[in-house]
Amino acid sequence: MASEFKLSLTDINALFKIKYEKLSENVYNSANVLLGRVKKSYNFTGRKLQITVPQSFAGGVGSGSLPKASAAKYAAAEIEAKKVYAVVDIDRETIKASQSSEGAFVEATKEVVKKGVESFMRNMSRILFNDGSGSLGSSAIIDISEADAADSAIAALLALDSDSNVVVPIGNMKEANFEERDLVDVTPSADAGAGSSAQTVKKSVEIMSVDPDLKTITLDGTKVSLADFKVTAVGSTENDLVAAQIHMQGSEGNDPDGLKGVLQQSDRESGKSYNISHGRRWEATDINKEVAGVKAALTTDMLNEVMLKVKKKSGKSPNLIVCSYTQYEKLLNMLESQKQFTVNTRAGLKSKSGADISFSGIEFMSIDGAVGIFPERFVEDDTIYFLNDSNIHIYHRPDFGWFDDDGTVFLRKSGEDEYEARYGGYLEIYINPVFHGVLRGLEG
């Protein structure tokens, strides 16, 4: 019976390739500005990929007598593919109900396919601006014995809602990382709970709701409890909050490398990226303006500082600036007098009393020309990235996209009256840190 069902879906496979394969590719290349501009290749084979990185000049130089030659210094960046997926379902009844018309059949699967690719691209954007850990954030940390009124108010947010789901305050919350219906893994701190059960990783916990104003998420109360986020050991205050880590399901330590991890290195001497130790010829221009817990107001001098330091270090200016919406708003206000406005008379109107008014965007003028500035919701509120997109490369293994190795994209699920489709593949994001800069520690 299984083979009969599989053969009956050959028409689906043919339609899928013709109708949706190019659409999937187009979405991947236009999901956000940076993903659309970085290099991509689809021929990464073998266990690892090694990229030779020159870290010095070659040859000896001198005056007055013939100098001795010196060898160039090279390092080998190592790339290993990571598994990145999106999975969607469609029930069999929907397929059968729409078989009488090809047009209706295409419409029946179109939304499922579209949402699958959109979900994958959202996750790719998250990965690109993260640190490779798979972390979405962590619950707030509060020591009640030293808490002030503000801390106590945050601690009070940890509670059960009317449906017995757990409302969790998130420290330094990045709203884009959390979406309703996402499934996440929760890893309580070793200090959480008096027993080992409270320290067990909770798998595939559904996010029921997200409140960006209160900076809380609500998690399925059948999978987690208040004890997973509180200290209940002897001698501690029960209301102390611990940093339970929240990861995208199955992603802890499994994400491809991202900008935050490669460019922001708090301990560069001991840190590594792609198996190369960070040093003068293998680190980004990372400028943190936060001093003693106080963040700095953004100025044009700061932008100039990062741009010029990247140019001095690498010989090339960044060609793309990506920032949070918080800093983009500040940039718009700073450059109010330099906005360019376009006024177009509405077509078809005899009178010119109506008009569409908007600004086309903002640019930073570097030594090497104008650089576009774009907002991105996956960038932290206090951060601006200065990037050279020609030095970011996504290496994919062959056949990235919809999985059709079994002759069809839609696979019948065992024991279920529905089919499953899988999108994604195996990839790594390679970022040469020398050509990029980051400005952080900016006030909101």
C-alpha cells in the first residue's frame, strides 16, 4: 500500500518542481538584504572544506644590500557543514479534495510551501546574526537579596497564567528571536531546583505567546514549571531567578556560524573562528562604547571611526551597514537635514493637489563611495554592523532545497493521515572577520 500512495504523488512532484523550485530560490536570495548579497555556492563536498588565509606579506625587503627572503604566513580556515531544516505538513484529505482541478491542487499546496520557505528564511536570518550557539536568549537573572524595586518587578513577572502556562521574563530580549508556536528547548541552570529533574533539558516546548513590552514569553506549562527558572536549593531565596537557556529546538551548539560569534570576541587572544586563533590579522574591528554599564549615544564620529578602522585594517571599506531598528531610527533623526524626498503626482488625477511623499533612504559616504544603511530585526538594539558582503560566503552541500530523493517532495507520515515535506540542507557561513566592523554598546 505504501508504494501505491507514493506513486500517486508523482504529479505533485512534477508540479512542485515546475511551480515552486524557482520561487524557493528567489525567496532565499531576497529574504533580507544581507542574505541576498552574500556569496553562495552549492558544491561543498567532502568531510571538511579548508580555505587558505594569508596573514602576512611574502618576501624579504631591504636597502643597501640584497635582503634575505622570508616566507609568507598562512592559516587554514576549516569549514564543516551544519544541518539546517524546515518541515511542513499537509493532510491527505486536502490533497484528495483538490485533485479534480490542477489549479485547485496547486493552490492547496501553495500556502504550505510558501510558509515552509518563509520559516526557513526567518531561521537563516536568525542564524546569520547570532553566535552559532542556537540560543534565543535566557531567562532573567535576579538575586532577590540584592534586588532593587525594578528587579523585584521583573521577578514578579515569573508566574503562571490563567491556563497554568509559565510566563518567563527574558533578559536583554531580542523580540525577533521569539515567535508564537515555535518549539524551543529549555536548559535550566545547574542552580535551578533541588532535584535533578528540575535540571533536565526540556525538549520541544511550545511558545504560547510573546509580550515584547513586558519582555516575557509564555511557555507550555505541561512541559516546564516555575521550578525550572527559580533557585530552590537550601539556603537560597526561592524567588531568585536563574538563567535558564532557551534554544531553537535541536539547535544548541548546532547552528552555522553567525556575525555575532565571529565579529564580537570578548577574549580574542584565546578565541578562535574556523579553527584560526584571533589576532591582528584575524579579527574584526569591534568597538564597544558601553562603559561601566552606561551605553553611549550614537554620533556620526562613531560611524567614521569604525569605517576608517576597517579600511585601515583590510584595505577595503565596508559596502553595507546593517543595524537594529532602534539605531536606524536614531540615524534617521541624526540625518534629518540630509534626507532626499521624492514627490510623485498621483497618476490619473487632473488636479495636482494629491501627492505621495516619502524618503528614499539613507547612505553613509565612505572613502570608497556611498554605503547603504539597512535595518534588520535580528540585530541587537545597541548594535550596528559594518560589512563587506564579498567576504561572507555560504557554502552549501549539493541539492540544497526541497528533499526529493525518494521521488517525491511529499512523504507519507507513518501512522498519520498526512504528508510531510522537508526543506533545507547542509551548510556553513564563512565570514572573514578582517573585512568587517561592529559598533555596540549604544543607548536605545
